[in-house]
Amino acid sequence: MKIRVGVLTGGASAERDISLATGAQIAASLDPSRFEVVLLDPLAFMARNPEITAEQREQAQRLIKGGGRLEADHQLPRGLEKQIESASRALVPATRVMTNNEPIDVVLIALHGTWGEDGRIQGLLDTIGVPYTGSGVLASALAMDKEVAKTVLAAAGLDVPRGVVVTGTTEQDLDAARSVGIPAFVKPVSSGSSVGASIVAHAADLPAAIALALRYDSRALVEERLKGRELTVPVIGNDDLTALPVIEILTKRAFFDYSAKYDAGESEEVCPAEIPPDVAKRAQDLAVRAHRALHCRGMSRTDFVWSGDRMVALEVNTIPGMTANSLLPKAARAAGIGFGDLLARFIDWALEDARRRAR
């Protein structure tokens, strides 16, 4: 009998487009002889949620009633338009996982950002008893909150950027932000895909950068601007962890922002990174330590800046991107693991974990 996989994709975060592209690629890559795939939009769970816009609540109602695809009102990431449109056409309301008429054996979470990567959807799935891929509530919430994640990683002995958290642009906030030094890097505390992030080269630009970050969260993180080579290390597994080959990110843009991540041709990812073997081993060991410190499960990807004497952990992603331009699948391919095999491993680990907890 085939395993019925519900791929959670879409949602209400600022990263909905990328989530849809991820869902489309996953659906096309899972072995059809072993898996039956349904694309589930968790926006259906949110029809009465006051924290999303009235338009999104209306879209959620239409989704529940079978009102067809939800149109994007903005430019889609270059190179991913067809995948996003394909996923939009195939979406069904995620509320179906709560019914006995169309049960789901396991959920593969292809969500990013708020409502998907921060532990809330994981808590819902735990409550209704549906196994899912990736980290649980605690690890998801810890990693998504960059302020808390830095505290945990520092306690585990990792080097993290100097920084402060501000909640506005008052003179007190700006004094705290300026104390970090210029240039600085400003980003929302709880967001992903570099949404709302910017580099501040001049102190006069701090208020605008903080205001941009606060459009996506109630807190903004102002950190020292680190110079060095950008590395990232995926880790996969449940109990037995495997650090995949190190990737170096070479972007044409000022930093690895939303466009650099998802627009074709904006970045080059070198895998394995052309760095000394001892440096690669150091980055992999630190990525495993970060994964364990935050209690991640199934997968993670830790981003670093290496400047010779320092290997600084920037953040840990519990649901790394899974599009054609994503980093974890590239590292897996370099390790001899095809994309379909990688996804199957995530599903098997989720089911294995669920069986273990049921004993």
C-alpha cells in the first residue's frame, strides 16, 4: 500500500511563494510507486486568525469551500514562476488531515517562516496525531527566534555575532543599535529567506533598516557586519547525524538576500566548498553541535561566516529550502544522495520517530 503524504505548502507567511515552489518540486520528485502525494495549504487552518490580513482570511474561506487557486498580486521569483503556479492549481485545504475521509499517513512540511517554521504547525500536528518531517515544536521555535537561538548556540560554545534587539526607532533604540558599530546587519528576529533584512553602511540609514525589519516582526536584530566567506552546512538524520558537504555561497548581490537565494543566476553555490579540509571538518562539527543544541530532528542547515580565526554561526534553519536552487539538495547530491531519496529519508525518519513515540 502506498504511503499517503500530505505536503504542507503555501501558508500565510511572507515566504508563501517559495513554499509553493518547494511543494511543487517535492510532489514531482517523490517516487510515485511508493508515495501518493497531496499538496495541502495550511492557510485553511487560519480562516479565523486575527493575526493575518482580512484578504488572507477570505482566501482561507475560499480554499475551504474549494474556490480554486489563490492568485499572487506581486512578481514571483525568477525561474520559479511555473512551479509556483503549478502548486497553486493543485492545492487542497489542509483541514482535510483532520478528517477520517481522506487520512494522511505523514506530513512533509514545505513551509518557511511564520506559521510554518516556528513550531506552531508542528504543535497542531502533534495535537491531532499526524507524523511530520523535521524538527518538533521546541527546536522549531528556538531556531526561528534568532535572539533565543543565539543564546542557546553561545551556551553550546559556538561563536555568534555581537548584536542587540530593538523594538522601535526611538533615540534609545538607535543608541543601542549604534553601539553595535557600523556597518551593521539588520533583520527581523523571527523571519526567514532574508525577508526584511538589510546592510547598514551609514548610521543615518539605521532608522529605515530597523523600520523595514519591524514590518515583519515586533523585534529587529541589529548585528555586527561580519566580513569573510559565507559557508553553510546541512545536517540530516534522527539519532545518527550526517553533516553533508560544506557549501560556499558566492552572491552577486550585497548579501545573500531573497533575490540571491531564489532568483536564478544571482548566486553561485560551490559544493563542496573550496576550503582546507580541516576548515570543512570544523564547520561540519559546529553544524552538528548547533543541530543538537537546538534539539533539531531530521534536517537542519547552519549558516556561517568564516574569516580565518573566526567561524561565526549566523543562524540555524530547521526547514531549509527544497527548490532547484536550494542548498541542502545540492549538498546531498554531492554526497551521492538524489533528491527523491533524500525526501524518502525524511519521510521514513518521521514515521520511525512516530512509531518510537507510540511505544
